[in-house]
Amino acid sequence: MIDIATDLRNRFEFAAIWFLESNEQMHGLEASLPDKEAKAVEILDALRDSVDSIPPSLIRTAEELRTAWPGDFERWLVHGVQVVGFGYYPASASEFLKALNYTVQREMACA
């Protein structure tokens, strides 16, 4: 299984690329991104660039949660990446992962 830091870095990168390629397909090569999508790409790039500064304790917690509840962890991870820039504006990968860990812990405590 891919480690959490690499997984996050890849997901942030691929999500940003998706916005750029989607816009290119819909509007042509020279078209600029609409403001919301441009902001999402900016945030995703910042998240990708800050992955290496995630504290080891957050990484360990995420690894434990992913091992214990792989399906639920994946669902919340995908959701978190999808809403970046659209109501969710984490300032760093640490903030993103802290929120993800909290969400998974909360949901599993209620299950």
C-alpha cells in the first residue's frame, strides 16, 4: 500500500491536473480557468507542496485509520480532495490531514 504522504501528494497533483485538462478540453488550450477552479488549483498546489511538513504523528494516525477502516478512510479522503476550493480551504496538507483524521474518527465512533 502506498504511504499516506505520497498518496496525498499524488491526489493533490492529479486533482489540480484534472481542473486544467478539463478546462482545456471544454474551452481550448488558451482559455484561462474560471476563478473558482483557479483558486482550487492554487490551494491544491499549496497542499501538494506542504505534504513534507506534515507532522509524523498525523501521518501515523492516518495510517492507523486507513488500516482499521480502509473503505471509510478512502471515501472521506476522496470527498476532502473534491471539495478543496469549493467550501473547503485548508491552508496546508497538515490542516487537511488533521481534518480528515478527525472526520474518520468521529464517523467511526458513531458507527
